[in-house]
Amino acid sequence: MSGTRGTASGRGRPSTGKLSKLVRSWPTLLITVLLLALAIPAGLLIAPALTGPARSMAQPVQTPAWQLVPERLSVPQGIDPLSSAAPVPVPADVAARLDPVLKTDGGGSFTAVVQDAATGKILYDREGAANRIPASNMKLLTAVAALRGIGPEERFSTKVVAEPVAGATSAAAATRSVVLVGGGDVLLGAGESAADKVLGHAGLGTLAKLTVDSLRKGGFKGQVQVLVDDSLFTGPALNPAWSADDVAAGETAPLFPLALNSARFDPADTTAPRPQDSAIAAGEAFAAGLKAAGAAAGLTVAPAVVRVDGKPTAEAKVLAEVQSATVNQQVDLMLQTSDNYLAETLGRMTALAGGQPATNESAKAAVLAQLSGLGIPTEGMVAADVSGLALANQVSARQFSEVVRAITNGKDTRLRAALAGFPVAGLTGTLGDRYIDESTAEGAGLVRAKTGTLNTVIALSGYVVDADGRLLVFSFIGNGLTPGAKGNKPALDAAATALAGCGCS
């Protein structure tokens, strides 16, 4: 992404030619097809690649039972070793695989932790307790906090309420104030609601039509004044820990409880500057939809959209409402695309769910409190924001590996909802254009991890099943790196690939 210190990039997808290079064996091909068709977490579908000469496609192949598509899919209850007899890797053997590849390109250093997910045993530790700037790996903490603090199936409502203008004598003839009330959905679409989407699940066009229907049923004809109530979020709209250059570059923007396309003018352009007042921008889109839908009903719309001075009164009538995608779906989108604006919104909504004001400070406190509630040590952890854009964040690789372990097979099953959000190496999200060269191709489709990139920072934290069928969680963090060095991402990818191929028992 653009800006002085953007979050992890990698929004492209490998071409057919690139995928063909990734798929070097029949079992891997089958796994890739299953991942693309069913979006089942990769940790449930992976196994060691066969060695020896490639099999002919013309020969009959008996598919192992664990690779067959299950007749009925259930809610994941965690990821266990593919075999109860899968051995725990020997730490010395893990080190022998990681040490040769986990090297920086130029200055700086890597810290790292690898754990056995089932037992928590440390298999590799390179200064894993040291505080580091984590970049967008910070979003893993926010994901866990939102799933615990708000709940995976919760949704955010965007409502329209209406009151007569003070002094009006006839409800049928008066100008009405139509108030668009933000409820935390920053993924609003400008058009019709799209039930099968996360971005645009709730559409302002649909909300406008529902509003017109409600007004028409009440006998109202006249002018509508669109107001915007964005009072749900309080305190500074920008976190003072963020660089002004990053804000100008579109890495984030002033935070409001309603926005189009996660505060983007064009959802397809993720590198452009963002609107600086997403609440008014959403109000203007709603007003345009109201004008189009209301023309046949005898409604006109005042040209200016105005911010509400105070909240609507308790007597305000609810005219219409649309609801967002679930928190689970929003968390997955946040992890896949590494969107800072969405992460900060989820942090504030987590604070609100806990009875705290929806401020920057409360969001940070809420995330740390949820981690503590999970039993994850937060000593020494510093949260300057909840998206990872701030350089003042401090989290250790060990803390991240514990968070990933809690997601994969911890006791709080609400966290399983984040499993599908981890990008898949070489296929999806911010890992879509990685794991495509000779040194890392064997990790494609197998490694699932959250990325993080700032100017001198790189991070990768996630999970993988090794060649023996053992689930491993890991976190690699590089700090003080040489800006622009080309070898640091490949080094982390090679390390994760080495774990995928590890028969280290």
C-alpha cells in the first residue's frame, strides 16, 4: 500500500501459470481445489506431499479418507493433529530447518516462536519474549477481542429516524428531518443491500427505499432534510499515534460509526486517499438514494446534509433499518485484507459492548482486557492502536503465538470463527501473491498466516500442519530492517514453508 508505513500489501492473486508452478503433486492439487471450492480452513485439509516420481494422471488414485469432502460440514470445534499418533517435532530438528532461512536482508533482526498447538510446547524460540513492533499482526489481537467482547454472530444496525421540524403544524405537510444514525457499520454500500457480501451487506439504497415506503405509508409528502447522527463514537476521530503522512496516503482516516466501503471512495482502489468525513459522505449517498426513491412518492430532498447537534429525541420514530454482516464475517475480512479502518472500528465497538465509551483509549483497553480474560499474558504489551499502524505498539512473538494457539484450539470456541480469516499462502488475501517462487512454493495452500508490514517492520503469525500431521503455531517478527530490502518477506515465507515440510520427529 502507499504511504510511509503501510500495512501488508499483497492483494493480487497468482495467475493460472503461477498456480501451476505451485501445484507439483496430485495430493497438493486436490487440496488446492478443495480450498478454492469450499473455503475450508487449510489446516483441516492438508497432509505431507508424496515423495518420489510424480504419478500419472491416467493411473487410478485412491484418495485418502481424510481428503474426501465430508457429507456434512459442522461448526469447527478446533484444529487437532490429523492423526492422534502424530509426533511432536524435536526442537533441535526444527531449529536445523529454520536457522538457515530465517535471516534478515541487511540490517535488523528476526524474533521467532514456534509452538506445538495441542500441548503448548515451545519448539523454537529466538528471543520470543522480546517486545517488538508488530505492524498489522496487531489485528490478530483485535480479532480475538471482537469475537469475545461482541460475539461472532452480532450485527451492527444503521437506522433512519424522523421527527417533524420544530413548529410544524401538520405532519402531512411539514418538512421532516430524516436522521441517519450510525451504529458501527463502516462497510455500507451505496446501492442495494447484498446479502451474500460482507462489504455492502447493508446498502444505503435499500435503506432509502425503506425510508420512502415508511414516509409514504404515514401520508407524508414534502421536503426531507437529511441529518447524520455519528455520536456513537466519541473522543478524537484520529489516533494521535498515527503519522499524518499515513493518513494522507489513505492507510486510515478519521473514524466515524458509519462509512461507505470502509471509508473508501472506491472499494476497488485500496491505495487511494480516503474521505476525511465518512459520516457525511455516507449521508450524501443516502440523500441521493432518497431523492431517487422518493421522486415518485412526492418527496423532495434538501440539498445539504447536516450533522445532528445532539442525539435524536427518545420520541423519534424509526423509519427504516439495515444490518451489517456478522462480526465473524467482518473479522475475516479484516484479517484477509488487513484494513486499518475496519480494525479500529471493531476495537471501538468492542469497547462499547463492554459498557465503555467508543474512543481510541477505550478500544485499546478493551483489547488488552479481552486478552487477559483469555489467560494470555499481557505483561509488557503496549497497545498504541488496535490496527498496527502505530510504531509505538509493542508485542512479543510469544504473545502472538499464544493468541494463534487460542484461536486454533483454545477453550473459547467463539475464537474458531477467525480460522477462515487467515490468508492462505499463494491463494488468498495478503498472501495471495506470495509463496510463488521455488524456495517457498511448497508452502502454498498449506501455510495460513496474518501478515504485517511497515517501513522497517515485517511480521507473519499463523498456523500450519507439518509433514507428520502435527498442528504448529508460529510467529516471526522482524524489526529495524533495511527499508526496501527484497529478501525479508521471502525469509519469513521460507521459514513457514520449512515448518510445513517438517518431519522433525
